[in-house]
Amino acid sequence: YFLSARQQRTTPISWLSWVLWCSVMLSPAWGYVIVNSVSWSVTNEVDEELDSSSNEEALPALLEDTTSIWKQSYPASVYKEDGEMRTKPVAGRSKQISSPSRMFSYRREGFKGIDSITPQEQAIRTARFLTHHNSWGFLASKSTQEKIQGVPFGNCLLVSDGPISNSTGIPFFYVTSKDNTVTDLMKNSVASLTLPEAEGDFCRKNIIDPEDPRCARLILTGQMVMVPPEEMEFAKQAIFSRHPIMRKWPRNYEWFFMKMNIEYIWLQNWYGGVSTIAVEEYFKAVPSKE
């Protein structure tokens, strides 16, 4: 159990070589953080922003700033404590931080002109974006079926608010009375339509769960009505341009067009609660290009 004289001379050199090798290999990764196999470097500008936030009281303000590219995920005290520990020698570290030194939510690119609009205006544009780009939604009605009469009843339906180049904000549907949901709507036309951002690429690419507040969802509530004759041609363009296969659905199902007359609008697109959007403002807005 004793080292020879030669081993005693060479062991410190070997150990030092190993430390130097690890330093060279790991040095390029300094300043990066891995979050579910996705990583970014932290810029000096972001670093200064975090250092200026000395306590958790500043966190809500950061979370409400929906125009920022980077979103803070941990209280500022975590970063400050870890930053102080980084300045100490390796041998003197007696406490380990389980969270990364710099942790952020996923990067969400804004659209042009985002700096010149208010958070509410951004929410309205996001709502129009979800209505226009979602190809399906979850429609909830009040059941009229005998065994579950009066119970909420939901179904997934294909939807379109117009051709890809012409967003109206009005959801159109191609339905049949053989569907229990449509049967319910004939007796009680009130319904809620949920349009999730999870259908698109953003949440999937950034590995964000559909229920995570950062993965937006829009809820439209209103009256489901049959499309009048003067709007029939547009309804066909809206549905069949986005869902060409529907043209070939069996005619014996007696398909017809419906739309929702929107009365209330709710949007969840970040932490801190749901945004209520005025119907008039919703229809004035131009969909964002997220």
C-alpha cells in the first residue's frame, strides 16, 4: 500500500495532466446550459440583466415582459448565489447548486414591429394567428343526448377562418347532423372552441408541453349558426382550400357549413393569467407572423 519513489514523483504530474486536459475539453462549453438537449450561449447583455435583479421581487416583472427574447426561469437569487460560487477556488466549494448557472425558457422570436406595440396588442395578434393557422379545434357543447343530457360534450373538428392569404378571424366548419356535437348545437347553439398552439411547430420544436402557459391556447365562445347563402361561396373557399380532402367526403352524410359568431375571447399565452380580448379589437387586428 505504499507508492514507490518513482510513483510518488510521477503521480502529481499525471494528475496535473489530467486536470489540464479536462480544462481544455470543457472550456468551450463555459457559458452554455443544456435544457432537454437544447442549449444557447449567454450574452453579456443578458448576464447584466440577471445580475441587476437581486431578489425574487423582480421576477414577476420579468415574466410579464412578453416582448423579451429571453425568459428567466429561476429566481434571480439562484443566479447570484451560483455566480458568487464560480469566483471561489474549486477546492473551496463545499456546496453544490443543483440548478444550472444560467437557465432560460426557450427562445421565442417576435414578429416585425413587436417593439412598437403593447402587450395587449401582441395578445390580440396572437389570437388572430391561432385562429388562422390552426387547422382543427376542440368544440365543446352542451349535450342533448339522453344519458348525458346537460353535460358538457366535446369533439375535435376541422376549422378554417379563410384561405391562407385571407384571414377573417371567423371559424368556419363543414359538418353533418349525424355528428352528436352538431345535433346538440341544433338545440343549443352556444359553444366554446379551443385552438391550441400545440398544433404548430413552436411548442414541439422547443419541447414545451401543451399545458405549459408558454404554449398558447385560444378559447372562443359564441353562437354556432348555419352559413347564410350570401357567404356560402366564401365558406367553401375557406374550408376546401385548407382541407381539400373534405370535398370527397361521402355526400350521403348531408354535409353543410356552419360558423361561430364570436361573443367572448380568452387567450393564455404566458404566465400570469388569461388575457380577455374585446371582439371589436380582435377583428381589427392583423394576425401575427410567429
